[in-house]
Amino acid sequence: MRYLFTGVVLLSLLSGCAHVKQDDGLNKYAQGLLYEGEDRTDEAIAAYRETIRKSGENSYLYVKLGNLYLKKKDSAEARKAFSRALKLDAEKHDALFGMGVAYLLEKNSGQAAAYIEKGLRIEKNNHSARMLLCDLYTGMNKLEEAAVHYEYLLKEFPENYIFHYNYGNILERMDRDEEAESSYLKTIELADFFWKAYFSLGLLYNKQGKEDKTVEYLAKSVQLNPADGVSYSFLSSIYYKKGDAGKALYYAEEAIRHGIKTAEFYNFLGLIYSDGENYGKAEENFRESLKIEESSSVRFYLGAMYDKTERRDKMEIEMRKAIELNPDNALALNYLGYTYLQEDRNIEEAYLMIKRACELEPDNGAFLDSLGWAYYKMGKYDLAGEYLEKAASLEKDAEIFEHLGYLYMKKGKYHESLLWFTKSYETGGKADLLEIIEEVKKRIQNGVN
């Protein structure tokens, strides 16, 4: 009955040419409606085209054709149909929205947005189209335009928590953080079960350096959504930086307990256990991480752990794997290169590794110190001084100062040597330096310099 009623209503539209019987056009139209209801899209298209041929053009039928072509994802034919509808009736908002969707299928966001905007000027209360436009503008990074349409939707639907949340996202991206915070809080007021609002608030507070609030809202996020791996990651990292290894460990292990068994979390657990000198558990977690994903950085951390436990042979193997996986892993290059310098072996290879690390990070004081020490080992004392002095200007580090002490001692400049050894001792408190400092003092007293 619904199709018959629609057909009767449309009768006045099917004017056609004088020699075409009205009944022919109406019958074809009714047939098209039946086909459409049965999802026989191609037959429905053919019937509507025949209706147009027999009874003449009208915008309504072209919109129906356009929508059927959209269903087939044939955007080109859909645009032709909608375009014809708009030539017959420029105010046909269904055709304007249809054109927008057709362009969206073609990933032409600009044209899609332009047609939907035109349609909304005529049919303001098409909220689905307005929501689609919000998504389009957001994807195009036209945040001001997206915000305007969200504000319209919020006036119409002030209790819609999703609109408040999406509007908060837009405001945050526009650096309107206070307004974003208000939108997120309103979302929670309307829907205290919506974990994404707690998550977004937590990240907003983290950006603002409000650590307590960050922890509060991210903890609520994982409580509501235990599968929220990102919140676990942030919580673990925050507590790790605060020096609270217990809570850092708790959240990392909770993530794994809830099935978020990622390489990231196993690696993070490895670092926490390594810092806590639980090297067995550290190695176990680093190995689990590597089972999931081979990683230069994890190989580096595993190697550094082996170094802590004086397993230098295993450390060297892991560092070489780290460099093999990523020839630009500056940490591994410097670590292994400096180890060779300390052991007085592979000096030329060590120099090349450290030089590459410095090329990658030219303002890294630790790397510059290593390069200066490599030049020292190679007997190139002027170059050694250049890099060690630069390193000392970048970092207040006892080892850098000690290296400068040895350099100036080697060059016979004992006053300078005494200065740097003293600074090294005052900075790091290394007891072995006291004997060297006394030796340098004796040389000065004996008038050597």
C-alpha cells in the first residue's frame, strides 16, 4: 500500500509528453518502487529511467536514481543524476546532499563539504548531514568550520554527550584548552560511563603538566575500559618518571593481564625490572618483547642490562644486533664504541661508530665526549681537546671532566689538568681521583709546569 500511495501522490509530477499515456509512466514508477523494496537495484534504475522516458523529467526521480547509484557505489552516475535534479530544481536539498555523498565516495572532501553546506542552508534540520559535515571539516583540519556546526548541534541537542565530546576534541586541537576541559567534563556529567572522556581529559591534563589530575582520569579510563592500552602506557610512564617503580610495574602488568600483550609493555617491564636490579625478570620480559617484534632499541636495552651484570660478551652480541637492525641507532653505536675504547681494542672501529653517533646527534655531550676520548686513544690530542671541551660546555659530567684531566696531563699542562680532575671529583666523588690529584699537585710543586 505504501508504494501505491506514493505513486498516486507522484501522479501530478508525471506530466510527460502529451502522446505518452500517464498510466504507462505511473506503472513503471510503481514497478521501480517494488524493485527498490526488494533490493533489485539495477531493475529499479531501469524502471525509473523508463518512467522518465515515458512521463518526462522531474527532480524527484533523478534524486531516486542518484541514491540508487550511490547504493551501487557508482559515484559518477550518481553525480549525473543529482546534477540533472539540480538543473530542474536548484533548491532540491536531497540532490545537494546526494552530490556531497557522491564526492565523498570519490574522496573529494572539499566538494563534498561544499554541497552539504548548500543543502544545509535550505534544510537546516538535516542533522545527519550536519554531523557528516562536522566529520568532513575535522578530517580536512578546518576546525573553525567544524566547531560552528558542533555549536549548532549542541543547541539542538544539549544533552547529547557524543556531541560534547567531539566538540571538546575540536576545541583542544584549536588550543582552546579551558573550553575543551569544560566540554569533556560536561560529557562525563551526562555519561559517566564514557571512558573516552576520562581518557581525553587525562591526556589534556598531562599536556598541561597537571600530574595528579592526569593520573586520576587515566586511572578511571582503564577502570571503565580495561582494554585501553594507551592509558596503561601513560600511567606506567608517569609513575616510572616519578620514581614509583611499584605503580609503574602494576599498570604495565595490568595491561598484559588484560590481554594487551604488546612488545611495548614487555619492553617497559624489562626496563623497570632492570632498574630494580631484578635482571632475571628483566631478561625474560625483553625476550618476550623480541618474540613479538624484533627491535633495535630492545636489543640495546638488553645489551645494556647484560653490561650491568658484567656479561660483556652478551652485551657486545646484543649491541651489534641493535646496530645491524638499525645502523643509525646512535645509542648503540656510542655504547659499543665507548666500550671498545675502555677495553683498548677495536679502536678504529670504535672511532667510526662514535663518529657516526655524533653525526646523528651533533649536540649530544656524551657522544662528543666519546669522540674526544677516541681521538685521545688515537694520539690526536688537539682534536681530543676540541671535542672534550665542547662536551664539557654541554654537560656537567664527572667523566667528561676526568677525560679533560687526563688530556691536559698528557700534554703536560698540569694546572689545567688539576682543575679538571678537581671538578670531576667534586661532581662525581670518585675516590680513585684523589691519588691522581695528589700526583698532579706534586708535579706542579716540582716545577714541571
